[in-house]
Amino acid sequence: MSKDNDDNNSEFDVPASSYKSDTDSDDNENTKKSKKGIIILVAAIVVILAALGVCGYFAVTNGWFGNSKPVETTESTTAEVATTAQPTTAAQTTVEPTTETQNVDKFVLPVVGYGYQYAKEMLENEGFVVQIGEYRYSTKYEEGYVIAQYPDESTIAQKGSVITLDISSGLISDNSDDNQSSQSSNSSKNNDSDNSSDNNYSYNTSYISQSEVENMSREELNLALNEIYARRGRIFEDPTLSAYFNSKDWYTPKYTAAEFSKNVTFNEYEQANLQLLINEQEKRGYR
């Protein structure tokens, strides 16, 4: 009986080592599975994080969450407004010089000491109108040169203003004896013709003949020319002319050289006679 039991036991007994190896293999498989799960989980987290990073990058770049684009748009809009405003300002600036050139005030050029023609060109180039004032002798300037001007140099005047020039009739000595003799000779020469000239003056109503002008002396030409001015009330700065015309009953001094050009306009007879006398002086070389 015991032997049979032993045989039965030998048939069903399994070695302990076989149980142990089966358990280890199961543990290894579970360990491998858990590692794979961890790896898969980590990989999934990494993928999710990478996806979130990519989405965040595009979100920031495209302005989904940021304020950079609107700011740039505002700045560019401001820059555009500023840029478009500049031409308007420039256009207003360019209008101002045009307005200034319409009302021009200029300084009157100094022309005393220049020849009449050159002085006339200088003033006319500046936009002024030139008018001859009186002819008188000068102790400084030769005949034909400007000895005085009205308005004075450096005076501010508008374009188109009349500038009156006094012209030298020739040099005269500054010696008092010479001046006295000149004045006395002038007085003696003209005393004989005072009455006739006072009563028969016609330079403002008729033309002087060429023959009459040709028969005049140098002094007579100068007095005849300035008498046209004196008859209109011109005040003379030259002491010789002033003394001569102040001795006439008909002479009434009214206007200075500057005032004369503004208040007096010669008629056609006076203008023609003035030009004839001037032409004769130029012909003889007195100018």
C-alpha cells in the first residue's frame, strides 16, 4: 500500500523550481508592460507638449493672443497721418513767399555821385520811376552827375515810387569871391530881361523854338530849364538858384524836391520845352 502511494505521489508531484520559473516570467512580462506603458505615456505627454508649443507659437505669431499687431497698425496709421499732413504744411509755406512778393518795399539805392544814365538804370532795375529834379552847379560833382536824390538813400519805398534826381550843371569853385562874382554877374545879366520874362513867360503855353534855344548861353539854358520848375513852386537847395528866383515877384516856393514829384505834373508844352533845353545842353557837352 505504501508503495502504491509513493508511486501516486511521484506521478503528481511537480518540482518547485518549475513553479518559480513560471512566476518570474510573469513578473518580467508585467514589468515590460509597465515600462512600455510609461514610455508610451511619456511619449504622449511629449507629443502633447510639442503640439501645444507649436499651437502657442502660431497663436503668438498670428496675434491670436498678443497686442503687437494692433500696436503696429496704430503706429503705421499715425505715421501715415503725419506723412499726409506734411504736404499740407509745405503747401501753406509755399504760399507765403508769393504773398510777400506782391507787396514789395525796397531800400532806395544811393546814386549820388553816379552819372545820370547809370543811376537811372540802377533805380529802374529796382522797379522805381526816375524823374529829373533840378539842374544846378556843384562844387563836388562834374556836369551830368547826380548831386542829390529824393527820397534819400536807404529810405524804404514801394515798387513804382518816383525817385527825383538833381543833376549837376557843372563844377563851380567853392571860393566865396567866385561865388559872389558869379551871383552878381547872374543878377546883372538877368536884370535886363526880368521884366520881359516876367510878363512874357510862355514855356507852359507854347513851344520854344530851336533857334531860340541855340542863341541861349550856358547860364541862360540853365535858368530857363529851372524856371519851368520855379513857375510850379519848386524849392531850390542851390543858393544861387534860390536867391535868383526868390527875387522874382511871381515866385512862390511851395514844394521840396520830394513833394514836387508828388504834387506837380508838367503839361505837354513844359515837358517838350524841358526836353529841348536838355538836348541842347547835351549837344554842347554841358551834361
